[in-house]
Amino acid sequence: LALAAYVVPPLTSWLVLRFVVRPGLAWARAACERAQRAQVADQVRASLEKAKAEQALIAGASDRKRAIESSEDKQLLVRYSFKGVMHEVVADDREELVLPPQHAASQ
């Protein structure tokens, strides 16, 4: 009987700690982590939806601007000096800028 007084309380305490308290704490930690992950996932989802909405707003204007820019003829004016004489060459976006033959030979 005296032995039971010394063995039963620590054994009971160890059993309760091992099979009740520790699993309960582990479950609570896991639940907290799941809640945090869910909150972060909601924030990411909301920011993605916001970005998609902003892209949809910008898409119309950017499409119009791209169409206008592609329909315009673009020209490039190149001014250069060769042997003390100023030259000008105008090139549009559909042709390659090629220096006259006398310049290419001297280079």
C-alpha cells in the first residue's frame, strides 16, 4: 500500500501528460498553423483578384495605344558628319538604315 502511494501519482501524472496534454497541445499548435496558412492564402487570393481586376482595367487602354502606335509610320532622322560635311538620313521602321557606300568603305 505504501508502494502504491509513491508509484500511482507519478505514473498517473506521466500517463495524463503523455496521452492527454501533449496531444492536446500538438493539436492546438497545428490548428493555429492551419488558421495562419488559411489567412495567408486568403490574402494571396485577394491580391491576385485585385491584380487581375487592375489588368482588366488597363488592358483596354493599352490595346488602343498599341493599335495606334502600330498604325503610325515611324521615322528616324539620323544626322552625322563625314569628313566635315553634315549628312541626314531618314529611315522608317520598315527599312534598314544603311550608310552610303563611300562611308562603309572608309570604316
